[in-house]
Amino acid sequence: MLQLVRRHLVAILCLIGALAPFIGMLLIDLFYYSTICGWILGFCCFVISYIIVSKRPDEEDATNSPTNKPIYKAIK
């Protein structure tokens, strides 16, 4: 379960960031400034996801290390 969350953390944060302002608007009767809090929370989620993506090493570089084999031997 933890690996699933780690793998999809950026997508989850973006989804929360997109939904937070709308949830804040629905909660306006409960708390007067909930819309502003929703927008701030959404912005923070997008910023955190951007930081994660920019700091995360590329998975392609780690898995596809260059080899000295010719292409036709690597395919076989």
C-alpha cells in the first residue's frame, strides 16, 4: 500500500490540489474563510508536487544504463 502511494503521490497531490478550492466553497457555511483556505491548500499541493517532480531522479536514467552491446545483439 505504501509503495502504491509513493508511486502515485504526485497524481494524488494534483487531484487534492484541484479539488481543494471546490471543497472549500462547499464548506463556506461552516467556516467563513474556507474558500481562501481551500485555494491556499490547493496551491500548496501543486507546489509540493512540483518540488517532488523536480527533485526526483529520472527513472529512465536509473533503469536504462547504457551498454556497450550493439543494438542488434541487445534486441535478441
